[in-house]
Amino acid sequence: MASIRIEGLEKTYPGGVKAVKGIDLEVADGEFVVLVGPSGCGKSTLLRMVAGLETISAGALHIGERRVNELEPAQRDIAMVFQNYALYPHMTVFDNLAYGLKNRGFKRDEIRRRVEAAATMLEIEAFLPRKPRQLSGGQRQRVAMGRALVREPAAFLFDEPLSNLDAKLRVQMRVEIKKLQRRLKTTSLYVTHDQLEAMTLADRLVVLNDGRIEQVGTPMEIYARPASLFVATFIGSPAMNLIPLDYLHTNGGGDTATALLHDLPEGTDIVGIRPDDLHMRAPSEPHLVVESTLELFEAAGAESHLYVCLAGSDQPTVIRTAGQPPVAEGETLRFYVTRDALHPFNRESGKRIGDHG
Amino acid sequence: MQTKRMTFPGRWLPYALLAPQVIVTLIFFIWPSLQALYMSLLREDAFGLNTSFVGLANFRRLFADTYYLDSLSVTAVFAIGTTLLSMSAALLLATTVNRMLRSRNGYTTLLVWPYAIAPAIAGVLWWFIFNPSIGIVPYVLEMLGYRWNHRTSGTDAMALVIIAAAWKQIAYNFLFFLAGLQSIPQSLIEAAAIDGAGPVKRFWTIVFPLLTPTTFFLMVVNVVYAMFDTFGVIHATTQGGPAQATNILVYKVYADGFVGLNLGSSAAQSVILMAIVVALTVVQFRFIERRVNY
Ligand SMILES: Nc1ncnc2c1ncn2[C@@H]1O[C@H](COP(=O)(O)OP(=O)(O)OP(=O)(O)O)[C@@H](O)[C@H]1O
Ligand SMILES: [Mg+2]
């Protein structure tokens, strides 16, 4: 068990690509931290630097009390689960799990005991004599997990471990990984570009963009108060609607609209509204009213998505609502928004403007 | 099951298109093979005036002939030596080149060039390098206290032909090994590194086992090469000598047939060679292709 301390970490690939541009992050002992961000933002690079698979261009990396910048991957006491599982195809599942222990000079009895314990925990005992190619994707995933945990490392590193699984299995494995981590209390750093996976797994979420940290916080903090336009649109599905403040000033209806909009902090010129915060019925609190034309209605079982065009503009906007409201495409709809639901941003800086909400 | 099919008018076109390949095969492979098979059953007298049918006598005499049996073991040593040397050198080069990032293509191109050199020319090259009076290698060995002379020492001669034959094949093996290495996912190596295996251990426990299909394939190809495709190398360097020390089967076919003019025996030897090729091909397709997958 150990914490991971990342200080000013940078990575410049040979050829001059700067993939990681100065990251500071502390992962506490036993914490589950998820790195999330769009493709190419440097998530894998950061994780691989922690693992020791990429050299560190600048900055310091501590695992536990040790500075590990120059240590080989094997000496860092970490285990990694790869996206393609990276199981040794010519070895049985047993040997796959035992390989790391053998290399570290464990006794045969101890190896057997540990491999069997891990196999039981992951329910893969039946597959121990098989080769990886005789397993399904989900089973391989479990073996990869098993290989990581038999060694009882100080930290687990995951690089998109679920992205090769189908949707259903992905949810199932996600839950299992979370349970397993809760039980073992091993410090974990997990990379994904799937924001749902990120939200559900993380104790703490790190949103990366273009080699830098955009925001760090618990998933709910980040969801409730995205620190930038980038985070606002990246976290949450469907994405947050961004509406120019000017539009609301001219077109926002309702008795309290003016007061409500003036309450927004100085410098706000763009307002973010989550698709769930546009209500079809007027709430009792002070609110804003927007008119729109329904362009597309999408029923998704328990919820529906309404793709509308705000009146007097070509601003596309999404609304998420429970159940299936009786609406028809082409119909004019009114939506009500309360002050709490308005996220103030500045277009120039791309940042959230400090507010009390 | 319906596949899209191109149709041509007339029945002669397919035959005409196939004809060149069929004719070449018939004239250069099938016909000589049949002739050899036929001749192996005949015996000509010393002046080529009289030919008689002798059945399997040529074969019987071959297996009673100590020279022939020696040649068999010489061939075995030569084939195994050449295969081992060319494959291990190629594997070493391929693993080294595989680590490079930028200069990889340049090295690959350079390393492939020897393959384009005719065996006879390669042989002459080695003849010069190893020439006991003017060659560079004997000169260096002399300084190290070894007196090299492949004209008198059978061991030296064998070493020379093995090196000369292996050298050319390295390029071919190298390409296959490099392709094999590149098809091993990098993440496997990384996983092994995290699992605490150093570079040498990674090579022997992960990389080498994963190369088995390539290794087996190349083994057969190299044995076939060493046994049948090295006439030029032998001819340009040792000509089977000294004292038959490098007289491998293919060379003996030539020496007995064209120099010794014992056509019946020579034909019988080529029939045996053909049988060996067939056997190796069967091994290749039947055994290896199926057995070596993990
Ligand atoms: N070996 C390399 N050499 C040069 N540039 C690289 C190398 N590996 C990655 N990069 C670059 O570094 C940047 C970050 O790559 P990285 O693999 O960390 O992205 P990622 O966030 O993991 O993306 P994804 O979600 O697609 O896996 C990208 O612009 C990529 O092109
Ligand atoms: Mg990645």
C-alpha cells in the first residue's frame, strides 16, 4: 500500500511531441483515482510514466516514500492491466498469474497458494489450465486482473481495461473492479475516456485536456461545478448546453428573468445548462423561460431526449426528461430553468466564473 | 455459395493462360525428374556405348559405398551447422534492429543485400577472405596462434563452407525474424517487464517462445537451402575437398555425374535427394503448420 505523488510531471516524446505538460497530483493510499479525457490528451502517457514504461522528461514521481523516476518498472512495486490484456499467449492461465511471482523468486508453495487465492477471488479457478486463446474476452479480463493482484503490489494501474468488452460486460466488470478495489484497498490509478466509467468508479476524478489537468474533484463535485467549458461539455451525457448570455437577455422570458440573469457573476458571457435542468413544468422558485421548437424526439426507455432549436436562434439544445412526455416533433415547447441550474462561464478564458451556486 | 465470376468466351483461353506455367514446370521440373528416375535404374559402361537396365542396383551400391555414407554425414553436419549459424546470427541482428526506432529501415535494407548476391560470387568472396596465403581471416587467426588452412584441414574447410553458406541465408532469416518480432505486441514485453523479468529473461520466456512458428518454418527452409541450394558455394570455395570433407550430397551428384561420368549412380543420388525434399515438405506442411500454434 502506498500513495503516489506526481509533481510537475512532463513528457516530451522524441520528435518533440509534448504529450504531458506539467501535472501535479497526489493519489492517497487506498484511493481510486480516475484519469479521464479525450483521445490523445496524454492519459496513457501519464500512466505509463508512473509504470516506468516511458521515461520522465521532467518532474518527480514518488510511490510511497521512494522517488522512483529512475527505477525499472519491476522495482516500482506496481501492477498494470492493459487494454488488450497482454496475457502471455503461450502460457496457461496459471503460468500467466505465476510468472511475476516466479521472477521474484517466490517459493513454489507460496506461488500456488497465491495463484489459487486470486483465482478463487476472481472465479477463474476452472480456467487455470487453459491457454488465453481458449477464454472469452471477459474471462481474459479477469485473468489480467488476477495477474495484477497476485503480486499484492503497492498500486494498480489500469489503462482502459474495459474498452474491449461489450456494453453489458463492461458494466458488470466495472462493478467488480470497484468491489475488488474496495476490498483490497489498493491505491489505483485508472485511465478511461468513457465518462460514465470515470464517474462511477472514481473516488476522485481527474479531467485531463491536452496534457494538462482541467479539474480534480469527486465525480459529483465535477458534475455539479465544472471548472471550465471543456469539463462542462466533457462530463455528463448528453453534454451540457451552452447558451450565450445575450440570447437569454433578449429571449429569456418570465417575471424574474432580468433579476435572475443579473445575479450571474461579472464577466459571464456564456451560460451552461444541463439537459436535465430544463423543465417542462414551471417550478415554484424564480425561473427563466425559453421557447423552442422540437426538432427530434428520442425515446430511450426510462428517459427521453428532446432535441430542440431555441426560438429566434439556431442554437441546438438537448433536454433530458423522465418518461415520455406527450409531445410531437415541430411543436413549440417552453422550458423553465432555475438560477441553480445556470453555470456561468467566460468564453474568452474558457473558465467558470466564481459564483455562489 | 454463389460467387461473382468473370466469364470469357471460348474454351481455349483458360488453357492458353495456364500453358506457360505448365510448360515451364513440365520442361524444367517434371521431365528431368522423370529422366533421373529412369536413369537411376540404368547402368552405362565407361565409354557410354552400352546401357543396360539394372533395377535397384545403383541404390544398393550407393548404400554400401562408404564415400556416399560419409557424404551423408558431411551433409548432415553442413546442414545443421549452416542452419544454426544463419538462424542465430539472423535472430541476433533482428532483435537488435527491432530495438531501433529511426534507423531501422536503413539497417534492414543493408542487411538484405547479401541475399541478392549469386552463390558463386559469394563463394569467391569467401574464398578470398579465407585464402590461406592472401586472406584476411587466416592472417588474423595466425596472430591469434591458429594456422588456418582449409586446403588441408577438413575442419577448416567445413567451417569455411558453413560460414559462406550461412552468410547468404542470414538476410532471408533476418527478414522473417524481424517480421515475427514486430508481430509480438509491445504490451506483452511491457507486462513482462512489470512482472519483473529482465531483458534476457524476457527474450527466453516470452519472445523466443512466441517466435516458434517462424523458427520452425525457417529451420525447414534453411535445411532445404543448405542441402540443395549450396552447390555454388561449395564449387567456388572447396569443391568438396579436402579428401571429401565438404562433399555434400548435391555436390557429389554433380561430381559423380558430370566429372566422374557415372550417370546411373548420379541419377540415383538425385532421386534420393528428391525423396528428402519431399519428406521435408511433408514435415513442413503436415507436422509443423499444425503443431506449432499456441
Ligand atoms: N511513442 C510516441 N511517440 C510520439 N508521440 C506519442 C507517442 N505516444 C503517444 N504520443 C502522442 O502523445 C499524445 C498523447 O498520447 P496518449 O497515448 O497518452 O493519449 P491518450 O490520452 O492515452 O489517448 P487515447 O484515449 O486515444 O488512448 C498524442 O498526441 C500522441 O500522438
Ligand atoms: Mg491511451
